Amino acid sequence: MTGATRKFTGVTKATRKFTGVPGATPKSIDTARRTRIRAVIPVYAGLLVAAALTVAPFALGLLTSFTSAQQFATGAPLSLPDPPTLANYTALGAAGFGRALAVTAVMAAVITL
């Protein structure tokens, strides 16, 4: 194994000798590792914000689906449903949504196959 292909794995102090970088010291390796970690933190923070912005509308839609029509009209839009109700889902089933969903699923399966 040549020195150019050896990498620091951080497993033991003995592995610090095999960094493949001429003149590398344990302190310089630790500093480089900290620098890489500091460089990645803003990326993960941005990804976390993007994930929250992506999930928020779905969570709001799910929250309002358990709110009664009267409570939704009179209360604050972002308030928790008190009490939560399944009336919206029963009304959806009574309106024929189940049949439309079944037709859509069958058509999607036929087109896919």
C-alpha cells in the first residue's frame, strides 16, 4: 500500500501516522477534520429548513382535515381541532369519493401494466 492511498480513519492514535500527507501531524489532522465539520453544518441546517418548509403544508392540511367546518369558520386557522372530528372524511365518502378513487386506481394500474 502506498502512502498516497492511505487515509486517516480516526480509529486509533497509531493510524494518524498513515495519513498519506507528508508532514501531517495529529494536530493538523484534527484541525482539518474540524474545518470540514464546520463547513458541513450550514449545509445540513439549510437542508433541515428546506425539509420543514416542504412538510409544513402537508401537516397544515392534515391538521385542518380533523377540524369541523364550524370550528374552522369561527376559530383561528392554525388552531388545533377541539375536539378532533372525522366528519370531513365521512362526508367525503358520502359524496362518492370512494368510487372516484377506485376508478382512478384501476385506470392507473391498467395504464401502468
